[in-house]
Amino acid sequence: MPRRARQDWGVTQDPGDFHDALADGVAAAVRAAALAAVPFVGSGDRDAVDGAAVAAMRSALAGLAVDGRVVVGEGEKDEAPMLHLGERFGTGDGPAVDVAVDPVDGTSLAAAGLPGSMAILAVAPRGGFLDIGPAHYMAKLVSRVPGLEIDAPVREAIARIAEARGAPVSEVRVAVQDRPRNEAIAEAAEATGAQVERFVHGDVERCLRAARADGDLDLVIGIGGAPEGVLTAAAVRALGGWMQARLAPQSAGESERLAAAGVPLGHVVGLDELCAEPVAVFLTAVTPCDLGPGARLDAGRSWGIGSTEVFRG
């Protein structure tokens, strides 16, 4: 897949530009969502942040010449404003596309005035994303080092990364979301002597840092949000990184909903199942975002990478 990035969007590798008007329209919708949320940064009102972004993005997507469908979205788990699953957008003319979207990833960060929140949307031809149904949680492993196994002990992944880098384990950088469900993983990583960054919010941001060839993280591992997992997969695919994942319901109710929807559990999936090619990913920072060297974005700055082939009819 041709990987192209707008240089003025904060990415320096693979210089080039999205010339396709539809790609520019999708990018504009993401930017509109972020800019609508910015006035509510630091307000303490999560719903105001989400609501402004959702309304702006929905309005901007409505006029695009596509037959668009939302297949992965945020909001239902937290009962927040959202673009709902199955929602259609566009004029109905033009290519049939699916999107995975979060009008504000890191809503709590934005509401608190903290860095790491962004508007993000991934777009692929119809059927291009894994159908996660009503899943809320997903175990995931993201790295630039290929061949790592999500179900292997984390010490093995860290050892392979150290070998690939030609560096001691003490220089391997691992990020784990700081939740009780991930405590054993974080402790096992710390026991190796690797540098472990525990974080509360900002899952997608860290996965981008791990997937980039020149990123400043080596591994993100643990259970986080399922919608974020699919968004992450699209970005990892576009960046040429490595990812494995598995749905990880955290309650009997979630397991029952997934079973009723016919979504298989316990199956490890890679990028080929998570997100097919071609794919394009667009994001705009709501608060400052650190995507790694050369891609540190202030609020309102945008980033995009992927293929214009997404929009071929």
C-alpha cells in the first residue's frame, strides 16, 4: 500500500500529499471536530467536549460524496455523545466506505486540560474493519518489532525487542495502561528491568509512538478499549507496524452480548483481520499530543497517513 503523509500535518516520513478531494474532506471533518472541542478544554465537562466534537464531525461528514457507514465508534460504553454504530453519512454517491471513529479520544484529558486528546478517524473500503459488535474491551500488543505474540509472557516480547534493537533490556520502553486488569503485565514488565510507563488515558497516542519506525516507545501491551483497538490497528497498518489483539470482555454481560451477536471470543487476530488494506487515518490534536519524534502536535495541528486508494469507486 502506498503510504503518504502530509508534511504540514506533523509527519516527516513518506513525504507527499493527499490529492484526493474526499481524503481532504474527511481530514476537514476530523479537524472540525477537534476545533469544536477546544473551547471546552479544561471545563471539567466531558459531555460538552464530546457533544461539540460529535456535532461538528457529523455535520462535516454529511456532505461528502461517499456512501459512508460507522462500524466502530466510541460513546456507548460511557453513555457519552457519539456517532453510533451503523450510522450512515455522506450523500450516498461515490465509494462505499466504513469508518472507525472517536470524535475525541481522551475526553477526560481534554476536560481536565491535560495533553494527549485528539479527534481521530480511520477510513477503509466497505468491510475493511473487523466487526467487534458490542465489544467494549480488547487485549492488544503493538510494536514496530514484528513477530511478537500477545499470549506469550511479556518478558519474551521484551527480550526479542532488546535483541532487535541491539540494546540491553534496561533500554526497552514499555507502556501499560494503569488498570487493575493489567497489573500482572505491568509487574512482569518491571521485573525484567525494562522502562515501564504506566498511563491512565491516551492509549491511541502511545500505540502510535510504538508503531512508528522512529517511535520513542517499543511496546504497548494490555487490555484497553475495543474501539480504540480498531482505530489503533488502522494506524499501525498505515505506519507499517506490528499488532495482535483479542477481545477481552470484562463482565458476564459483555460476554453474553458478544455471544448473542455471534462475535467469536478467545481468537487472536492480527492486522490482516483487524484492518484490511487500503486504509487512511486522520487525527487532529485537541490538546497537545506526543506521537513521537517529528510529530508532536499542538492543539489544532493535524496528522494523516494512508492511501488515497480508499476513495476509489
